[in-house]
Amino acid sequence: MPHSFGSRARTRHLFSQKHRQHGAPNVSTYLKIFKVGDIVDMVGNAAIHKGMPHKYYHGKTGIVFNVAPRAVGVLCYKVVNGRYMEKRVNVRIEHVKHSKCRQEFLDRVKSNAIKQREAKEKGETVVLKRLPAQPREARHVTVKNNAPETLSARPYETTI
């Protein structure tokens, strides 16, 4: 038979659902609220065929630019011949979920606000910047109990 190049070609495992997760999505999937500017992940749900994104966009993250009654418009970027093209994809709500990529940043903002408030009450200054791993602190090695030991290579031996 001729080779197939359809929009869902080679997606046998890509769109397959997890173990014991088959069937129609929960009602909570349809009750999620999406607003313009939200960061979302596009993940195709194979149980719903309508409004499924192309396999290229499976797992991609984008920003909501349009909200319709049953779908959202997602703006994402695609690399085409070395340049980033802005793509606007209309996807039904079943194939979209809120991204957690920004959650760490939001948690850090809250914790920094708490630290700053506590430092202000105490009258101290606090560094809120994230710092890379610093070198270990210096140590002074005493020679009293640690006599230097000279090491040398053993001669090669054959045990035949």
C-alpha cells in the first residue's frame, strides 16, 4: 500500500492515553477558565477528535490570544528554515491545559515578598537574588596528623 502522510500519521503512541485514563474527559476539563494572556500547553486528547491540534504542536506551550465558547486560540512559535514563525492555532478546550512553567516564578515572588516584609520589620537587608552555586569555603589543613604521602604507579604485572 502507498505510504500515508495524513495529519495523524505516525501518532500511534503520541496521542495514546495513559493506563486507566481512557475514555471521555472529566467535566472539570470543560469548566476550566481560560483568559487572554494565559500560558497553556497543547496536549492532544485522542478521545476527542474535533479541534485537535496538529501532531507538531503536541506538547508545545503558547499564549492564549482568543477565547471562543468551546475553544481557545493559542499563539506559539514554530522554527521554519532557521527562523521563528508566529503561528496562531485554534484548539478545543479538551486539548489545552494551564502550563505550570510559571508556577515556580510565582511561588518565588510570594516567598520574596514575605522575606522582604520580615526583613523590613527587623530593619535588616536581605538578598533576594538567585545565586549560582558558590565555591566551597576555604579550609586550612594541618600537617600535624596528616603527614604527606608520596604516591607512585605500580609496575605492570602479568599474572599468566
